[in-house]
Amino acid sequence: MATGGTGATSQAGAGGSTNAGTTGMAGSSAAGTSAAGGSAAGASSLDLIDNLEDGDGSIRLVATPRRDGIWDSGNDATVGGVQTPVPGMFKPVALLAADAPYAGDKYAAYSKATGFTSYAFMNVSMRSWPTYDTTYPKYDASGYKGLTFLAKAGSGSSLGMRVRFISGDTDPRGGKCKLATAQDPSPPEDELCYNHYYAPVTLSNSWATYTLSFTDDFLQPVVTNPTIDLTEMYGLEFYFGSGDNYEIWVDDLSFVRN
């Protein structure tokens, strides 16, 4: 079972054992095209999730609908695998001025992982809860049509990434999908949990802006419904599979309004 807060990832039947994001870039443009930090969408159409500038692991607090989640990391617990930050210990990194995607930007989300045989990821939850296995507050993202963010990969990092949408339909906390059990070791493939919707993204070693449409860019490994139920969102994962070693920075993560 994965560590980390948005609900990854036992990958049997969920398409997670292939290299993440090898089908190409979704919605990339050069960074630095707006005062908001290079978003491909107009600033007035964006609802900032987090720009990390407060220097902590919590996202920007929004009262209605309540958004109070955190950044974290997670992995498949491979013996000998190393991940930074360690799950449960997230803190944004300070950017060197020469490496900032735009003037005045000081912090970004950062994660690095090596030696994991199946998957490792950096994730962000929309809601916080006291106990992972007993409370399941979801976030209603139906007012949005997509996401935009800045990102770059380190030298030598895998460039193929999946941005995964974790929802009540595909995560066991939602009570709508099935896990293999001793009593039912082989549930139908289209009923298995962790069949998360994902958008394939090909990263660059330089900062770039990525804008993803919920309807046009997100796929499902085993198609159970062509449309994501945006009303039951737990969070997002910046996900790498099949032993991909990675180093990534993510900044200025926002929803794109309808």
C-alpha cells in the first residue's frame, strides 16, 4: 500500500505499471507569459490552489467550498528506494533567483525519488482530515474545467509524468470501487480501485507552463465513465511509474474556471 495523502496506489489493473506519460505533452507553453507566473490561461480565469510562497506545506485556504489540504509525497515502499521529502515531511524548497520561473518567485514544491520498482509521486490534497482511514471529506471541483501549473524536471530525471485525479469513484475511500480480497480475489477489471483518471505530460528540463483540460486531456486506464465526477475530488498526484527515477519542481498550481 502506498504512503501519502491522496489515495494511491495498488496498480493491478489500473494501468500504473507502464511508464507514466509517454504519450506526449498536454497543453504546454513557454513559462513566464503572464504576471501570475506564466500561466497559459488568463489570470482572471484562474483560482490559485497554491503558489508555495508562504513557505509551508499547506495549500491556499479557501472557505467555500472549503479547500484546506496539504502537499505530500508517496511511494510503493520498495526496499532501498529513496524519496525526498520523506512522506509526511513535505516542505517547499527555496528557489535560487537564477532558476526562478519568473521574477520574485521564491518557493516551489519539490520531490525526488530513486529506486522504486512500481511508482513514486508528489501529491496535493484538496481537504485535510484527522485520520486517513476513517474520514473522507471530498472537494467539489465542478466549477472548474481544468488545471494549470509551472513545472520543470531535473537533469537526468524521467520526463514522462502522469497528473492523476484522485476521486471518490476510483479511490477505496469513496466506497464505489472494489479491492481484491481473500473472499473476492479477482473483482471485474472495470470495478477495481485505483483506476484513476490521468493526463500524460512530458516534462522539460526548463520551466514550462502546462494546462490540462478535465474533458480533453484526462484518460482512464480502464474506461468506466468517459467523464470525471468533479464533485468527488480528493486531490492530485504528480506520478511516475515503472521504476522511473525523477526530480521535479511544481509551482503556481491553479484551477481553470469554467
